Amino acid sequence: MSEQRILVTYLTQAKDLSKKAAAVAVGMTVGSWTDLPAAKQAELQPYLGEAVSATPLETLANGETRGLITVSYPTRNFTQDIPSLLTGIFGKLSMDGKIKLVDIVFPDSFLAAFPGPKYGIEGLRSRLGAQNRPLLMSIFKSCLGLPFDDLKTQFRAQALGGVDLVKDDEIFFADDRAPFLDRIKAFKQIALETEAETGKPVLYAANLTGPVHELGEKAKRAVEAGADCLLFNVLAFGFDALHRLAQDPDVHVPIMAHPALAGAYYPSPDYGIATPLLLGTLMRVAGADLVLFPSPYGNVALDKMEALQLAKNLTTPLVGIRPSFPVPSAGIHPGLVPQLFEDFGLDQIVNAGGGIHGHPGGATAGAKAFVAAIEAVTAGRTLQEAAASSSELAIALEKWGGGR
Amino acid sequence: MSEQRILVTYLTQAKDLSKKAAAVAVGMTVGSWTDLPAAKQAELQPYLGEAVSATPLETLANGETRGLITVSYPTRNFTQDIPSLLTGIFGKLSMDGKIKLVDIVFPDSFLAAFPGPKYGIEGLRSRLGAQNRPLLMSIFKSCLGLPFDDLKTQFRAQALGGVDLVKDDEIFFADDRAPFLDRIKAFKQIALETEAETGKPVLYAANLTGPVHELGEKAKRAVEAGADCLLFNVLAFGFDALHRLAQDPDVHVPIMAHPALAGAYYPSPDYGIATPLLLGTLMRVAGADLVLFPSPYGNVALDKMEALQLAKNLTTPLVGIRPSFPVPSAGIHPGLVPQLFEDFGLDQIVNAGGGIHGHPGGATAGAKAFVAAIEAVTAGRTLQEAAASSSELAIALEKWGGGR
């Protein structure tokens, strides 16, 4: 396989998967092939897609085979951005029967055009001075419509519990009661105060919103106001908006990608874009330093294999592209920390909302329970052992269970 | 129902649809309700979503009911843009089990913030001087990798057949052999030449690509170079990119929305966003003058009810928002024109690729066959009658059939 080709894998079904792969390879590139005169073929050959493989998985009742097909595309077919890539490999194909986009493997030459995370795992650890442990993030209980003072109270309570990051609600767009830049300044001040008390810094991730062509300017104003981190609804704004923020040297803060709207793409077995690609590879390549995704626990959980592959896609070595922090989210309480550690290892962010605010002792106690749980698993102790010296953790385990 | 609320309908399943609607109404707005103190409830009441209705459609084997739920959201919860809207009504909800976003009804006050089409149906008809008939559009046979001269030859052949518009391939991003502005200038010149010959103007829709924050500037350069129309992969770049182009007074050309990637959202019965909303309401509100969507004919057709509802959403009266031209696409040949006319009426664009280039007499003859077919149905004649005076149409009907 040439260095200059992009390998794209689809899950689909057909009478003959190999023929389907060949049809996609032609249909998504030069349009037609066998009926072209030889001179035209010679001219278009450099742009022609190629069927690479077809892997049957099961025979369906209608006689078709369901399986994976891989097609390679010349990098010259694309401009070096995700709209071109997705349109070129899945634009009209997405509307052509049962087909799901599941994986993309890039040649280094193509990856070189993408920013990837500006900070990534190491950069964020270094900002926080937090090595060799999972980080801890907490979410406001709610943001919409709350008076500014309530948000300040919430921020302080979470920070005092020892979390590493606090993030806005992703639906926090209409923020006239606590405007974006004012929040950034106010929470920065509170963070300095709580750090003086706890000895731990805390970063605030403010939700970056606004007209797409003004996001760069708004992000720069946020940085000038002292922003630590920006939350961004990548799928609502498009991957290219993330790419351009990540690429901008003046936007020198980590970007946290929220998965809002991802469920419009990934859950169907037959259609859409698989999570390891959508929230893993593409988010990372486009420049997300941290990526939230549905955890494999809780009520409506992501399939565990998918969640693990997603995290792997965020962290596996890629030439010139830093790893992104996986943030498995939803349904997280302190008793789950050993499971999280077993599944996602050191390089993850433990992210809780209800698991912090729902603590009987309040958000500060809720955060302390998580801090104790994370310290325990990192040191190879059980939560039961740790609960002996953390009443907050003991109470959390009593409420939510867990804690091997 | 207050004027200031947005009505959102979802297709979902639950033990109790009414309870599900109530849970969505709270969960997507203030987060929690019954456990809030009365003073907090009073404060957050203006931001609270409300369950409006629950309509059962069928009882499932697992005892759950599948059906439609409608929730109303206060407009104050959103900034006036589609990323805020979609994140706020479907962001995390999209990842919460089987749920599909199917319809949005806006109050006039919220719609007023959106540009809608700058030209719309009447504006485009007026540019073309083409009243009281469906328009005709033709697609390049392929674009990728072709020498500029081949594209010029293709453009001229299509234009000489009497089409109203010619559009780029949507995958045409890497265009170094026939750069964007050069194409616009060259095809403008050819269009003037063919108009002198045929008496009919023809508009060229050039594919607008590039970094999302530079699209406005690039579109303006296109207009200065004489662009007639811009093709735009809206879903690849995000609805807000369309909104900002449509809103920009300097981008004074119609914008044609391509549905590339739409199949990642709409085909599942359980997940995603329904086509009448995705390619209908949202494309129109964000400012598409013309909207391509999969026709209900051909191999992989859109469900006919969905296609008709989509076209209706593009054209039904909305305060302050012009109607957009429906462009049902794929599988279109001259014999289908009576069916197209019956289904979509006068205000549509007949759009063909293979149905023009595959004509035994070539693209010019292919276009002439369509022109004859459109003239016939508009005048209330059968295609068989029209074929008596159009050898191109007679040949097309022989090849593709149809033609009541």
C-alpha cells in the first residue's frame, strides 16, 4: 500500500462484498471506469479509488453478506480538511443503502496537514501538575437560567473538593445572566482562591458558542480574559471549526470536545459513523485535547468494545499528532472508579455530574469522595480500604455501591 | 401555546410516552425539577421545557409504546442559531436510547433571526427569466482530476441543450487542474456564448470549499469573479456556515445545498434526524435557495411520504422566510418528468446526471430531451405527443422508458 493513500473501512451488506468495494472505489472517485477510453483511464488512474479487502461477517436471510469492506483513496483527491474527507468518502455513499463508516487510516503525509491537540494528555497534565493518575472533572449541576451567584457558588463548591476541571453544561448558549467572558474572569478568581486553600489548581472549561466565522475571535477574547480551557460542541459546529481553533496559535488553551448530537450518527448498526471514528480518530485529528463520550456503564451505555476502541484511537501513537484525553461520561459515581481504571487506565478523566452533586454531603464532599477513590486505585488499594480514612468516600459507597 | 416557544417532535419508545415527554422537557432544560425548592422553581420556570403531547403509534413486543412526543422549549433557552438549537433540543438526548428528531415548529419571533433564502424560488426564477415551469439542472459527468478543457467541453454541451443550471460534483474539493475562480470565469464566458446561441441563460453552481472561517471571503471573491450560484456541502461544514453565508449581503448569489452525509442521519427508523426536518426545514431556515435531496425513485430511494413532506417544508409559507427550490435527485430520466410533475409540481428543479450524459446523442441531446419533456408536462401534453416533435425525447424514452 502506497504511503499516499487513505484507507477507509465500511460496514455494509451486498450480494458480493468485493464487487461492492469495487463499485464504491470507482463511484466515489472518478465516477465510471470500464466504459472510459484507454487515454481517459490513463489520465484518471491517479484519482481512482481501489478496493482493498472485503471481510464477510454473516450471511443474511435475504442471501446478502454483511461485512466490512476497505477502499483506498488517493490523498490527492482531497483538500486537507475533514469536510473534504467526509464528503469524498461518505457524502453520497451515506445515502446509498445500508452502509456505515467505521474506520479511517491516514498516511503520515495527510495527517501532517492536521493540527491534532495543541496540548493533549501531557500538555494538560503539565498545566495541572498532575502526573500518574486519572484526572477528575465535574460538571455544573445545571447552568441554564441560573443567576451568576449560583454558578459561582457551584464552582467554588466543586473546586474546594479538589477536582482538576469544571465544565459548563453543553446547552449553555443563552448566557445573558452570566456572560461568557464574565464567567471566565469570575471563575478564574475563585479558582485562585480555592487553590490557595486546597493547594490544587482547577481549570474551568467555558462553552464556546457564537457564529461559526467569529469563533476564533471569541476564543481569543476568552484567552485574553484568562480562560483555561474551552468546551466546544464540535458536531453542532462542524469538525472544521475545531480544526481552525486548534490550528490557531493565539487560541492557546486546551479544547474539550463535547459529543452532543453524536447519537444522531452512531447507534444504528446499519447507518451512520461509528463512535471510535467519530469521537475518536476525527476528534483527535481535528484537534480536541479532551474528548467526552458516553461511558460503557449506566442506563444507555456505549458498547464496551466501541468505548475501548474509541479511547484507543484517542491515545495510540500517530506521527505528529498528540494523544487526546479520553473522558468516558454519564453514570459515573465513586464506586465505579476501579472499573474505570481497569478499562481506561491512567490516562483518562473521571467525569461526574450527579455522582458529585448527588453526594449527601454536597458537591465538595462528592468531589472529595472521587479524589479518595482515584488516589486509592492509583496506589493499588481497594475503595473499602480508602473509605476507612475518607468519610466522604464511605458515604458515597453506601449511596451508590461499588468499591471493590 | 405561547408565541415564544419552539415545538419539537421526536419519534421514540417508552413504557409511558407521556412520562418520557415530561422527562425530556425537564432533562433538556433545567435538569431537575421536582426536587428543587419552590424559590428555585419560580426562578427557573421561564426556562423549563413542557411536555405538549404524546401520540402512540404501536405497541412493541417488549411492552413499550412507540410513538411521537412533542416538547415545547422557551426561545430564551437558545441563541438564534442552529448549533444552539440542535444542541439544546437533541445534543445529549440523541445519545439516550432510541429517539429520532422529526420536526420543529418555530414561533415567528425566533424565525425572524434567521436569514432564510436570499433569493428562493421567485428570486431564482427572476434571475433566469423562467416562470411557470420546473427548472432543469444538469451535473458534470465527473469533475475530479479532469483537465480544465474537458470540463469546459462538458459545460458547453450541457448548456447548449438548454439547461437552466449546471452544478459541480460535490466531491470537487481538490481542483488544482481547474481552480474555483478560474472555473467561474471560464464557464461564465461559455454561458454568454451559449446564451447568444440558444437564447437561454445558464447558471453555474461552483462548489464552495475551504476553511470554514474563510468561506465568506471566498464566496465574495467568487461573486466578484462573476459567480451565478454556489454549491455547498452544508452538513460537512455545519448549518451555521450556511446561515452566515446566507446572511452576508455581499454574498449575493443563490446557494445550493447538497445533501452529502445526510445518509449518516436519516435512514434509521430509531435514530438520527428525519429528512423533512434535516434537508427541509433546517436547510431553508439556514438559507439554502435550492436543496438537493434523494428522489423517491431509483434504486435507493427516499420514502415517498418523506420526500413529499421535505418538499412541503421547503415551500410552505413561513413568515419572513422565502421558499426554497426542491431538487429531488438521483435516478432521474426524461420519462420520469410526468411523475416528478405529479409529485412535486411546478416549483421544482429537475436534476439529472446520467439521464443527460447517458443519452445516446450525448449531453446536449440529453438536455434537449428533458426540455421537451418539461415543456410537454407543463402544457398538459403527454411525452408521447411531445416525442413526435423531439427526436431527442423519442430516443430517451426508448432508452429509459416512461413517458405517459
